[in-house]
Amino acid sequence: MKSITKEARYLKDLYKDWSDRMLENPDMRLSDQRSLFDEWGKPTYEPENVTYKTEQVGGVNAVWTFPVGCDKSKVLIYTHGGGFAVGSADSHRKLAGHVAKALNISSLVVDYERAPENPFPSQLEELVNVYKTLLDSGIKPENVTTIGDSAGGNLAISSVLKFREEGLELPGSVIAFSPWLDMELSGETLDTNDSTDALISRPLLEGMRAGYIGDDEAKATNPLVNPLHADFSDFPSLYINAGGDESLLDDARRLHELAKEAGVNSTLSVVEGMQHVFPSLAGRAPEADQEIKRIADWYKALEK
């Protein structure tokens, strides 16, 4: 097992604390789960020289992150993780700020309506409105990158598939942190990494899946729900990362292989010993900062 830094262990300890609290209270109210997962911002140190602005974009609540001196003509559309049900723009604004600062562009963290009150396809419809509004404001499609983590990584990918379905010009690139894609829950690492992943488990995913798509089994293979069933022809350049110890590792691997088979410029970064959405340790742990530096190098190479 690869040794990780003391700073990186913070995330595993936090996830274990969440898991223990949920096990102790199996009937935890959704509002309490949301409060719990809003602690997702704790591992991330506040990025220096980044300002924030809360605004509605396309009728959707969002938080802008503006690194000082950034190129505002280029935008990350960030969708937060949390199984479509928990997490928020507030819990992820610092992470989005770190990535935006590394890329020297702006980021829009979308506070989409969450399941189960707003199941699929509500989130994709909101993202279409956000994207159209940005394009109408003069932002060029090639200067947009969709980015997200976990369920938000799913949305970063599925939103682009939805844009294509709507006949819109596609963004220039896509970034997915530990994406949760497989609503059939068939990935091998759900079992083989169960003992090393401190947060993600099959029962947890089953509950969140039910809130997002209900009990309609056909939806589990809809490409807009499960992008592992999608056609990736002409998909934008793609960067995927995952932790080597996480249960959703196979989702990242399979996405990368599907994208490559379709001719997509796809990069997969797996960091051994790391947990789900380990870039949330930005500013705290060198493993996260090094990964964000790799993403920045990848992004800048696309511009050449």
C-alpha cells in the first residue's frame, strides 16, 4: 500500500467520521445528511487571492469564483458531488476556486436543485439553462469546461451529452473527479476496494440512486443517467481522476476506455492510496495540489 502524507489522511478520517455517524443514526433525516456533507468544504484550504460572487445564471443559483487577474472569458461550470442529494455550491466553492486559480480562469459553481425533491432530469435541464445563458452572454463554447466530482462528475459528462442532444455547440473540455457513472453498480472495485474506501459503499449508492431515478430500472442504462452507455463520438477532450483506494475507481477506468475507443483525447490520472474526490484536499495536502497542477498543465496544453 502506498504511503500518503499526514495531511492527506485528513480526508479519510473525515469520511470515516461521516460513515460512523450515519451508521449510528440509520434514520438520519435528509436535512441532517445535508448538514453533514456540507463539511466537505473542511478539507479544502481557502485559496488565496480568489473572490466570490453569488448570482443567478439562467434562473439557477450559483457562486462565481474569480481568481485575481483571471481570464473571465473562460469558464469552468462546476457541479458538486453528493449523490445528487447532498453537497452544495458552498461546500465546493473553495475547491472550484483552487482549480480556477491554477487554470487562471473563472469558475461558476452551480447550486442545482437536489434529489429526491428534484429527480432526474431536473439537474440537466438547469445545466442547459446555465450553459445557454453563458453562451448568450458572449462566452464561446470552446472556452467552457464542464467539471465536477462524484455525482457532479456524472453531471459534468452527462450535461455535455445533453447539450449535444439539444443541438448546442459543445464545450472545449471536460474534467471529472471520481465520477459516479454506473447506476447499475456493476464496477468490480465496489467490492475489491470496499475495505479501503472510507465513504462510498454499495448501500449508500443504492439509496442515492433511488432518490435520483426512483425504481425505474430502465433509467439505470439511460446514457444521460449512466454515461457508460453513451456514444462518445466527437466528445470534448477529457481529464478524469480517481483515488487508488476508492470504490468508484472502475467508473473512472471504464469511462477512460470508452472515450479512447471513440477517439476522444482522454487522460486518466489515478493516485495510489487516495480517497474519493481527493482534490478536495487542495491547499492542505501535496497530493491534491500536485494533481491540480497536472490538470493545469493538461488544460494549458489544450490551448496550444
